[in-house]
Amino acid sequence: MCLAIPSKVLNIDENNIAEVDTLGVKRKVSLDLIAEEVNPGDYVLIHVGYAMNKIDEKAALESLEVYKMLADAAIKEESPISPEDLVNEDGPLLYKPKED
């Protein structure tokens, strides 16, 4: 199971590979599995290096706001969760507490 964190397309190269930004983490993903046209500025959902779905900006921004609210609530509760803990260079992931 993984989190579907919206990623903003920054640019697309000639091989249909997009550079995306997911909560400040940038990486490259393939757009080959999306039938509709994707342009810089669009938002996509990613799974194992492939953009799977394009989502509208309003839904993407609402979803990102929820992630920020969760991270802020965790900080207030002195939990170690931060937005950066929800994503790494390989893509969105479930938060796993650090083992002592």
C-alpha cells in the first residue's frame, strides 16, 4: 500500500519522461502509461516510477493541504512525522516510525 501524493510535473523530455515534484522531492517518472496528454504544471499520481493518473489541480491542491495538516498535527503532538517522511526519491510511501 502506498500514499497517492500528487506530484507536479515540472518538465517533460523527448522520451516522455517527466521531472516531478512531490512535497519538495524531485524525481523522474515515465508518462508512458497515461493515455491523456500531460503538460508541465499538471499533477499526476505515481506508482513505482510511472505516472498512473492525471488529476486536476483543485483535487491535487486539496490533497496536498491534507498532507500538510496531518504533518502539522503530528508536529503539535511531538510526533516525528514530517511531510518529507511521506515521500522519498523512489516515490510516495507509508510512514514508518524510525526504529530506536
